[in-house]
Amino acid sequence: MRRVAVLLSALLVVACGDGDGGSSATPSGEPPGSPVTADLTVPPGTVLLGAPFPHAGGTEALLLVDGDPVAAFGDLVDQVRAAGLEPLTYHPDDDAEPATCRLRDDDPSTLECETHAFGPDGYRLDLTLLVSEDDNPYLSFVRVAEVTGSPSSPLPDLEAEAPTPDGESPVTPPPVPDELPGPGDPIGAPFAPSGEEHTLLDGYELLAPPVPATCATGGFVAVVRGTGGQSTADAVAAWAEHLGEESFAQVPEPDVDATGRVVLSGAGAGTVTVTGAGEYVLLDRCND
């Protein structure tokens, strides 16, 4: 199973400032059934962070899991099937039954679930869940990535139809932390060995703890909300410059009307992906 960054109408995380830049966050939002993509809705036991993030190449979304992880992911698998797509999962071992969810081999306190599906004209949908019983770092998310024009295709020797997971979840998500980083605080752990660190910009708040990325030397995925009435274009431009200034010589101005997204990539610098949707911004920094 691929490891997830993890790791997408609108939901808010209500935050109250504590006077020194921190915040106390309680996830809340639209009830299950709120749209995520044309075919998917928010399943029971999860909340949608911010909004779906559509762009020229597809749609992304990040869900926080605050209920039963297995039931939530099972609902998503059934939704994929109901949309007329075949949910697949990676299954290179012919001697074992395919499993959509499994505990990590190196960490039995962490549950991973994965399914993906293909459609016409290069359509691909990826759903990945990562939930840990540990609270440091906090991990309780589903990432949704819908792509059009993808060059990938099914791999019959490595994939099998994904069964709908059921039964009691072996992992229970911990409570959402009361304190989140505030403006000026580091969003995630410093990169190694460079020590590169990214802080939360003034005028923004985190909706949930950042998702530590599985990048070799550091990274994170997070959803932030502008609190100062910033336009989507200004927010995307500010974050692209902030996340890319240490590693990239030039950060282009985003054409938000066309894509809503900026992607930076370079040898030794990793990637920066910033996607805007209204007052929300999806941040993805990977320092591989």
C-alpha cells in the first residue's frame, strides 16, 4: 500500500484566539452528505476541512476523521462503486486476500486505508486514510485527489478490487488538539538537515493540525483560512512565495482565475503546491 501524506460545501473549524497567537479549535461543519466531488459526499464520522479545492487538473480535499475510521472509509468505497467506478487497491501478494484497510507493519497503532479508481478520458480518483491512536503527531485524515487527464492506468498484476471495509476499527482517533499553531508559529517540524521551517502567516488560521508528509526530509499538508478578507489570488500568491522563497529562485504569480493553484518543483528542493478556494488555502510542502 502506498504511504500517504497524510494527506477536500464548506466546513469550518471554529477557532478562538488565546491572546498569544494560539487557538482552541473544535471541528464542526456541514452534516454528512455535503459535496466533495461530483460523485462523493462527506461520509459519517468525518468533516471537510475548508472546502473542496478544484483546479484545472481536478479536485483535492482533506477530511478530518472524528468518528469510526473504518466505517467512514467503507462509506467512501461504496460511494465510488455507486458512481459506476471500480474501487481498486494495491495487492501484490496473491497468497493473501485483498484488504482496503490494514495496520502499518512498523506501527500497529496506525491504520491505513487506500482505494483508487479509473474512469474515461484519463480520470483517476485516489482516496487515502491515515489514522493513529497517538496524538503526537496528530494523524486522523482522509485525503481525496481527483485528477483528469491522468496518464496512469490499472496495473492488473499489482491491483485487485477493493472490498468495502467493515467491522470494528482497530484504531480510535485521539481528540483533536485544543491548541493549534498561531501566526508566527511553525506549521510543522523543521526539515532535516537544512532546518528549513515554515511559519503560519499573519492573517490566517489553521483549521486542524497539519498532516506530516511522508517526504524524506520534511513536509506537511494543511488547510488554512484567511481572516483578513484576502482574495483567493492574493492568498495563493502569498503562500506560494512564503513556502517557496527558501528553495526556489523565482515564484510565479498565480493565474487563479484559470487554475487556483501554483505548483513549484525542483531537484533538491522538493515541491510546493498551493491551491485556493474562496477564503481557504490547501498547502502541500514536500522536501524530498
